[in-house]
Amino acid sequence: MKIGKAKDGDAANDWVLHQLRGLPSPAPGVLGERRTADRRRRLYWSMIYGSFNPRRRRPARRRGDAGYQVLDWHAAHLLAVAVGILLLCAGDALLTLALLSAGAREANPVMAMIVGRDAAVFAACKTALTGVGVVLLVAAARYRFMRVIRVEYVLYAMLSGYLALIGYELWMLRALGTRAIL
């Protein structure tokens, strides 16, 4: 192939010729930056827009992407698991208060300190702490904990643990012979 002067008006050949010679020139038809604003500077708009128009459904789009990738689209079953955990957490708080009124003691020393002051604050703290943990686990659901177990399975384990805890608390209420008013 002979590298020579391109014909007049042939922008594609001009661009190829510049590339072969190592000279910087824009690609044909590109005169400058097409974007009017940098999307990365509009954080809140991007968060709101992305909530209603999710795009990122897989962690890595390119081979070079490394590290933690935030997703804005999760599987529907994770919503059901998260809501189930939060509902069981609220039920656990109610059953704990019923057991405490029947004469039981709180085993968790941190929660015992909070429940001794105010029952509503206890229920709110317990639900809020569980909610934050569930949100973080759902955000990381596609990753592996210690490179062994998927975080999604940790959510299933939490759901199973809460089901077992609710069953145990109901058994304790029955063993105390008390019918608590819920």
C-alpha cells in the first residue's frame, strides 16, 4: 500500500493517513466534545434517574473493571427476602417485649441497656440496625464473602435464623404459660 497525499475532500483518507504517520487528528465527523455537561457531577439527579431507569445489572462490564461495582438492579427475590427479614425483625422486637413483660431477661447486653430505657427506642434501634445491614447485604449480594460463600446466601441464612428465633420465642412464651397481648 502506498502512503501518499489523499485526494481533496476525502476526510476518511486524511484521518487514516494521519493515523499511519502518528499525527493526532480527530476522527472523521468529530469536531469536538458532544456532551454539554459531565454526568458524573450530577450525583443526586443520577441517583434519582437511575432508580427509575436502572442500567447496571451485572457487576463487571469490562475485563479491566476491578474492585467493588455498585448495581442499581437486583433480583426480585432479594426484595422478598429483605422484606421478610425486616418483618421478622419487627416481630422479634414485639415478642422480645412480650417476653420481658412476662419476666424473661434480654440476653444481648447492648439491647438490654436500650430496652431498659424505652421500649419504642429499642424496637426502632433493632429494626434500623437490621435494615442498614440488610441494605448493605443486598447491595453486595452478587459478591462472595471471604471468596467462599455468596452474600446472597447470607441473606437466606438471616431469614432462616429469624424464623428459628421467632419459633423459639413463641415456644418460650408458651413455656412461661403467659398469653402476651400483642
